[in-house]
Amino acid sequence: MRSAIAFVSGLATGVGFAKPAAAQIEAQIFAGSAASLPLPITISQDGQPDLHFTAHWATHPGRQARYYAWRIGIWNGTRGWRLDHTHHKICLTNPPPEVAEFKITNGFNILTLSRAFRRGNFSYSLGAGPVIAYPFNTVRGQPLPKDRGLGGYVLAGASVVAMATRSIPLTGRLTFDLDVRGSASRARVPVVTGHATVPNLALHFHGGLGYQLGRRR
């Protein structure tokens, strides 16, 4: 009887039905900045001609609200899943005469769920998710009220984000992490009596700290 139990146990292990090891969990927080490509945007208001122009953007990472990002990941061996938040910011630097102010700085929030892979201390992930925006704008002398959406935040669109990260062990479970992201987003935010369609392509550059729980397999 004992030999039969041992045989079944060995067979289960051989075909992959053994009890899995505990997953590894990572948490990371980053500071950084981003560079957005100039892209055409459209501002539409009731009873007014549409404004079409190529927007140039600045990030101003150190001004309130500050630019930052964070991540939580769950790994099983070399594959995992990640939840990322990139607190992106875009400030229009070439407004036409009709636009006194146009920025999304509290911010242009990109939330993504990503499939992740790693090799050694390098990891890569590709994900998608919503854009939640807090716009500030004044178009044709009409400032946007702050009571739009949920406390000023609106579900504005969606993003696809590719990420590459290099983790450098420091001490114990702590790491220093260098992170680069490329995001492709399309957002639609309110203006008084209308809306603005805002595409965004950006490169994000981050440095930060990470903490890992569990042992790599």
C-alpha cells in the first residue's frame, strides 16, 4: 500500500500536479518624468467652430500635482501579472488664442493590468487599461468647473503601455529599480459646452525603490 502511494505521489510530481510554491509579490514606487509627442487635438464647443491644431506638451514633473508611478506585481517563476498606475501630466505649451489654459495635471492617470516576463534582473510587461483624467481648461473665456465627474475626475479613455524594468538588489528584499514605459492613449475630456479629444504618445522614465516578498523560482 505504501509503495502504491509513493508511486502515485511521484507520478503527480512528474506531470506537474505537485503543490505549487508560493507566489512572489513585488511592490515598487517611482519618481520620474515623461516626454509627450506633438499630436493633433480637437476642441469642440456648442455653437462654435471646432479648434484643430497640433498640441505640444510639457510635463512639469516637480510641480503640484507631482509626477509619480507605482506598481504591484505577482510572479510565479518567470511570469507574472502587474497592476500599474502612472500619474502622467500634460500641459499645453502652444495654445491658440481661444485657449487661455489647457492641462491635465491631477493627472492624466493611466491604470494598466499587464502580463509580465523576466529574465534575471530584467523584466518586461505589456498591458492596457483606462485613463482617468482631471482636466483644467479655459476655452473662449469659459473656465471648466471643478465639479465634473467624481470630484473633478472623469473616465476619459484608454491606454496601452509597454514597460521594461531593471532591478538592482540593494539589501535584503529591497531593490533600486530603473523603469522605462511607452504609452499610447486616447482621451476625451470636458470643456464648457463641449469636449476635447486628446491623443497622447509618451515615453516615461522612472527611478524608484522596490520590495519583494517570497523567493524566486
